[in-house]
Amino acid sequence: MKRFDILIIGAGAVGNAIAREITKNNAAANVGILEKEPDTAFGISGRNSGVLHAGFNNRAGSLMAKLCVQGSEGFEKEAGELGISFKRTGKLVIARHEEDLPKLDKLKEQGETNGTRGLKIIDRTDFQKHNYDGIGIAALWSGMTGIFDPFEYTIALAETSAANGTSYYFGRQVTAIETAEADQGMRPDGKNGEERFIVTARNRKNGETEQFASQFLINSAGLYSDEICRMAGIHDYRIYPCRGEYHILDKKLSGSLELPVYPVPNEKEGGLGVHLTPTIHGNIMIGPSAEYFSEGQEREDYGTSREVMDVLIREGAELFPGIQSKDCIRSFAGVRPKLTSKTQGGYSDFVIGESEKVPGLIELVGIESPGLTSSIPIAKMVYSILKDRIPHNTGTHKEVQDRLKQRKGSQKMICLCESITEETVLEAYDKILKIGAIPTIKGIKNRARVTMGSCQGSFCTTQIIELLAKKRDLDPFELTWNGFESHLFTGRVRE
Amino acid sequence: MRIKKEAVVIGGGPAGMSAAASLAERGITDIVLLEKENRLGGVLSQCIHDGFGLVYYGKNYTGPEYSALYQEKIIENNIECITEATVLSVKAHETTRYYSVITVQVPAGTIEFETKAVILATGCRERGRGSIGIPGQRPSGIYTAGTAQAMINLMNYMPGKNVVIVGSGDIGLIMARRITLEGGRIICVVEKEALPGGLRRNILQCLEDYGIPLLTRATVTNIYGKERVTGVEISRLDEEGNIIQGSSSSYDCDTIILSVGLIPEDGMIETPHEGIFLCGNALYVHDLVDDVSLEGQIVAGQVENYLHALASGEEPGETRYAYPGIHTMRRKRGDILRRKKRPL
């Protein structure tokens, strides 16, 4: 059995940020993370608009509002420390009709109550000044909104926390949680153990069962946070998965949109409405839709549907005339872990804190938008709950900063669409191994951007496989698309 | 330091090799041929089927054989080739609009060429799933036909065993036969139009000879499988291309191969300026490599005229056009631009 002071379930942005926050401030803390996917950022942390929200969309007084504003305010510093790219582009919420105007005022007022800086109402004549020439009669300008790459961010958090000593266990799906009674240490092996939690996980790679013991258990399981709670005996929560589909447009349209453009949100809907967002890399994204899943539907259904794909193009073209379906290079979906059902609509608040029923269990439930923006403040909040209760602080880790090091390997281009060299691909592969993740084409894509361009991997997929076989001795049958049974080949053509 | 050249040919496939060889045969020898892969030949290297050279050579070569003919010409004419060289940009010269500056990435770093003429022979790329919008999951086992072809013919890996082919482009048809010959099963080829997109001879030799079903006016409307593809939903289309309600049925398969069109790779020129010439599939997608080779020769002639005009101080005249191939080909063979589709 592996033993930890703190065990985190879920290596998404929130789980990684918590591990980083703890290990950054306390070098003695023994932290482990269990993740069911082969790599970090495979779930909903990597499936969103990549927008740093400014906090005006959230109800005054809510945790969402507070943490979102904190996350937004401090992001330059964090992005600098993590070595990731970030751009404070600003954002426009567009009023298209007279009846939208009071809603803009309401949003501005709410934002100001929340402490969002840089909000102002502009009319059409000022659109150009804010790099927008689409439709609308007026808009709310939010100067604090920004864009970043959610893969790069989530991975950078994992890399720093792994470098600080966090143990990552990928491909481990939690199947059971045993908890000791309050105030009573659990002695699973008859020795002087005092762990309160024994977590059983299935290793998806070989099917074996493994056990992990820990003093504190942090539930940052996102879409499955209610199920993890139930395993620990807490039946208070129910996640209502709500899918959001997106299209990514070809870079040839880049430059035509410099900042995120949103419609005035419909309060009943579980999202912010179909919007256009430029990515930090220069693509435009259209989305997301808001589709609540029916009961019993698989939660991680990241599929896309014909009807929604057509609607997105239509609604996207309303905000930005001229967008056509042939400009799409890829469609994808994310799923919001909502605490409000379809009939309730709108937003609940984040649930963050130590469980009253199960002391030592930190619940993080309903971390939907603005969860990505709030992830570091959430981590700080969790750390403040734990900091006096874990082994004594023997020093702090200096964050390892090797992300921007000098390039010196082979500069042969492997991806022409995104201008990615062999060296960058090899570096991505090495970084996957460094945090203990399982190498996949998707993991290499998320780190190096290969296969993300307009050819979507039709040229470079085979070259990536050959490069890794040659330079890293990786058996092409070992490499998968997105883990486990997602094999690339069914065999040799000839033996 | 910039390396000065009379002409730079970008792309070492059939178009580029033909253009470079033809330039040399015209006495223009201060040239360089740039190729991104580690060998010349372009897509011909993976086209191990035959049918190349029937029109202009009256012989039936395989892709690698046809490629070898032109590689020999490159060697005979002692043409400088740089492989593993990726062009990063082609820009107008700072002082004259008649010259170009080309920045090239090689494994050791970047090099720059200053040249009077640039021949873009960059070929084409395959349209992918995103641009035709197939809904559903995103598992492994979805490949473009060219990728599947490279896996089988160059890497010795089978992309799959039970395959649905989307689109009836030539590479897809050829892959239907290739996979069948290697023990795989083609469940069907799905084409959204009423008539197949590929050459008639490929329909006959690659599908009909092997009893592979071709579903026209049909499309894939869903993809199943979380890790590897487990199946597809195929729906029938009406004459306007709309999905006919109730016509959908699901098929088990482990692989989906897309052959849904090719797009000329002509986006390299950032600033339109003089002395840029296109040929081959970078200009428009050709049916036959024979036409591509011919066009390489034609474009070499135009470059010769252009260089001659520059040397004698004249306005380069007609050859200033960035798309000389279109003008020439239209005059010579009106039917070459658009294939006539015939019913089966």
C-alpha cells in the first residue's frame, strides 16, 4: 500500500493546482494524485473556451464570484511563474436588441459588486476601438478578461507539482473509499498507520487493484465528484452533466477576431451562450452549446452531434458574419459538472470545504465555469484548510523553471501547419514521462500542438510515430491515440 | 548570409522534380530543389500501385518507378537538392519586387535564399474530418486515406481490419483494394454525391473487381467508440443532400478512412509579388501524374522567359502572373481542369 499525507483524486486543473500549492509551500508534505486518464488535461480542464473570466457573470456574494475575481487579478504573476502564454485581450458582451440593454447594465453592476475592474458600457461607435466590427447596438467591455491555453496551463501545473515531489498515478480509477470513524485512526495493516482513508483504485493498464492510504483526501474529481463523495458515504450531491460542443476554425481566419465576443447570456441556460473566442494560438473557436444529459447517459460523452454542429455555425455567423462550416478544422465537446438540473437552470455555487460528515475529506463539487480561472484561488483555499494539520513545514520548493530553456535538438519540421520541430515533439514526450503519465498522441498534441493544425495530423501522425520509435525506442504498438485500447494499428502488414 | 540562386524549386515531388530537371535542361543550372522529407518523390513513394505514365510514356509504372525516372534526371543534371528542408516563408525582396527571399528550416537551423524565381511545387493535402463535419466520438482508427497508405506501404503497419471508407476519391478507392489484398475487410465505400469521385478505372479495378459495395448518396452521420472506433452510422441522402429520416443504419467497424477531397497547398506566399510560379497539385489537384510532369516542364519554360526578361532589363511581361499553369493549361487542354463524371 502506498501512503500519503494528502491524496488527491483527479489530475485536472484544480487537482494539479492544489498539489502545486501544497508542495510549493511545504516541502515535507507527501502528496499523491490519482487520475483515471492516461495523462493530465484529458478531461474537462482541457475542454473549454480557454478564457480567463473577469467575474461579472457570477452572482454577487458567491464563491464563484470571489474566486474568479481573485484568479483573474493574479494571473499575470501565475502565468509568469508557470511559464505559459497568456493575453489579456478584454472581452465584449454584445447587446443586439433594445431589450438587451438593461441586461448589460445589470451585468456591469453585478461585476462591480464582485470587484471586477475595467467594466464599461460602450456603444456601437466604440466597437472599432475595441477591435470588433461585427453586429450589435452596444456592448459591455470587460478589460480584465483574457485568453490562455488550458492544456498548457493544466500541464504546467502538473509539471511544477511533480517537480516539487507530488506522486502522480495515471490510469488509476478509484473504485472504493474506506473511511475511519471521526477522530479515530485507521489501522489497515495492523501497524502504526493513522491514515483516515484507504482508497482502492483499478489500474486501467493491467487491470490490477491497488490501494492508497492517506490522512486527507481531496475530491477534485470534476464530473465524478458526486460519485467520489458517495464512495466516502456522502450522498448530498448530484452532478448534472451538461455538454458544450465547439468548432475550431482554420488559422486562415486568424486576425479577424482579436478578443472573445459573447452574446448577452440567457439566465435560464446553463452556460454563457454561444460565443466566439480567439485562442492564444490564433484559431477562432465557436461554442459552446448547452445540452443537459438525460439520466443514465454516460457522463463523459464528448461526442458531437449533427444538429448542434449546424446550430453553432448558424449562431456563430450571427455574431460574426461570414463564418462557414468549411472553415472548421475540428469539432470537440466538453461537459460541465453542474449542480443545477435542466429545470432549475442557471448556476449553483462551487462547493469547497471540508466535509462535516467525513472529517479529512475536502469536497470540491460543482466546479464548472469559472473553475479554470478560479483553480489557483481554489487551491489556496484548500491549502489554508490543511496547512496547520499536515507535517511540519520544513521549507518551500523553488519552482522548477525549465519550460523556456534554450532549444538545441533537431530543428527538422515535423508539423508544417503549426511549425513544430522534431525536438519539440521529443520534448513533449519526455515531459509526459516526467510526470509519470502514459504517452499518447493526444498527450503529445496537447503539449506540442502537432496534429492541431489545418491538416489535423494527416501528414505528421506517421512521422511522430516513426520519430518516437527511432529516437526514444518506443514500440509503435505501445503508443495509443488517447490511452488504453485506443490502438493506432491492428497489426503488422507483413511479419 | 543569403545564398543567391536563379531559381528555387519548393517541393521534391513529381511537379518539383520535373520543373527542376527541365530548368537544368534549359541551361538554368544555378538552382536548388528543397524537399521537406528525407527523400525525393513526394507522395509517389507511397503509391506502390501502377497506372503512372500511361499517357505520356505509354508505359505502366508504379509510383516509385515513376519517381525514379525523375530522380535519375535530377542526378544526371547534377541539381542541388536539400532534403529535410522546410520552407518557413517566401517574401518579397526588400528592394526589388522581382526577387524573393526564402527562409528554410533544416535540422541544424535556418538558411536563407535570395532568388529571382520561385517554383511552388508543394502538392496538396487531404481534407480531414473537421472540414466535412462528421459528428460523433473521437476515438482512434480514423485516418485520411493518404495516412493509411503511408502506414501500410511505408511503415508496415495495418491501420485496421474492418474498414468503412468515407468518400470515393482515388486514394480511398486504391486503399480499399490495398487493405483487401492485405487481409482486411472493406465494409463499404460511402459517397455523398450520386456519382463516385474517383477515376472510372479505379472504381472498376479497386471496388468492382473485389466486390466492395459502393453506397452513393449516403454519408456517415455518427461515429461510435470511446477508445478505438467500434462502428458508424450511415444515412442516406436525398437529391438536395439532406439526410433522409429513418434511413440510418449502424455498421460495426474498427477503422474509418476518409477520402473526401484534396486541397492545394498554396498558402506559402505571404506577400504576393513577382516571380512566383505554381505547378502540379499546388495549383489544382490533378488526376494524372503525367499532367503534373508536363506542367513542371511548362513552368520551367515560363521561368526561363522570366529570367531572360529580367536579364535584358525588360518588363517580365505575361509571365508575371502568379498562376502561369492555369493560363497555359486552359489554352492547351480545356478538359483538364474538371473531370467529367460519368454514371456507372
